[in-house]
Amino acid sequence: MSPSQDAPLIELKGIRKAFGQNVILDGLDLSIRKGEALAIIGPSGTGKSTILRIIAGLLAPDEGEIYIQGQKREGLVEDAPDPVGIGMVFQQAALFDSLNVYENVGFSLFQHTHLSSEDIQNLVDRKLDMVGLPGIGDRFPAQLSGGMRKRVSFARAIMENPEDVHSRPEVLLYDEPTAGLDPIASTVIEDLIRNLQCNEVGCSTYVMVTHQDSTIRRTADRIIFLYQGKVQWEGQVKDIDTIDHPMVRQFFNGQVEGPIQVAK
């Protein structure tokens, strides 16, 4: 039976994750619908990046269930393919320093396909054009600015395998995509995130972890506020300045005093 049009694209039910005695996620429920631009916000150390890694299939929860397009995931991403492609852009870009841009972006194709080097180069060139970096395939990560490295990691995340029709990423996961960038470079990345959502590559849905006010306002439609392993509030970006939720107000106003406990 095919999933209902109204069914979530991704659904987390009762997710619990602890590292030693430190409970990071405590019975988390989360639904993500196709075409949604979702931002996960909250204080540092509350499990936001952990959620992304669980969605990506890179980390298994201790308890709970994960459904991708209505299909229950068993194990990690390498154990069985998900019904939709999920790509992840890591906070530090996570490029291989010893490989040039061409080799970084085409890495999965070199590893998992029988494509010729010429075919891979054409695919890489197409992705680099999409992220606004044409003609840099022969450069190494050390030769790139922070914003350029981020965009190269975007190109890698949206790379599909033409030998596998299911490899095209439907969902992109962004972990602090504008962290450490100046305001202009951040704007470039924010615009790129929105442009990729509207592009033909298929990445119409994304989930983002961010602390940056401009990134939240310019790239998200819906927000969930995470604290103490649970969703404490969810709403629309337009609600940010009018909502009277004390945690949300404390977070956006940068106040030390409030219900969010600040480490001193």
C-alpha cells in the first residue's frame, strides 16, 4: 500500500538517545512533510545534531521508531536503502583535504559506480555550477574560503548516482550551514539553500540545525524548539517576534535569566 499524500515524509516516534548517563533525546516525536523547510533550534548540547544523524541513518536511537515515507527503518543507512534519498551537509564541510574538489564531490560515484572519469567529471561540473562554483574542480579544500568549502559540501550532498534512480536526495539535512561565516557569506549560503529547494535536483525538503537568527528567518518555514530532549515549542517563522513562550523569548533575546539553564 502506498503512503497517503498527507502522511509525513519522515516520522520519529518516541526517540530516546543517551550517551552514558547523559540523556540527549527523551521520547522525541517529530514529523516532517514533503516540501517542508524545518529549522531545529535550541540551546547548545540539547541534541539537535543528534536528531540529524538519526534521520540520516548514521546513528541508531536507543529506543523509538523511524519511518521514512511510511516505511519503518531497521538498522542504519548501510543496512538497507531508504525509500527516499537523504543527504547531509556537515557543520565543518567534512571535505577530504588530500582530494581536490572534483574528487570530493564525485567521491561516492568513484566508490559505488562503474561510470567513466569523464562522466563523473560532467556530473560534478553540473553540481558545481548549481552551487555557483564553476571551474574549481582542480582546487584543494585548503585553497577555498569557508563559504566555498560549504558550497562544495552542498554539491557533494546533492550528487546522485545515475545508475540508481533512488539515489537522488529528496531530503537534505544541514548542520549549522552558516556557522563561522561572515554576514555576506551567510547570505550566499542562505540563498543557495532556498534555491536548491526549488531546483530540479529534487531536494524539496530540508531540515536544518542553526543558531543564527538570519538563517532561521531566511531559510525556515517551520521551527521546533528543542530543550532537555523534548520539543518544547513549534510554530512558524512569522511567530518568532510575537510568541510569548518564555523559552523562545529567552533564546531570541539572548537573555541569561529565564527557564533555560545557562552553564556558568
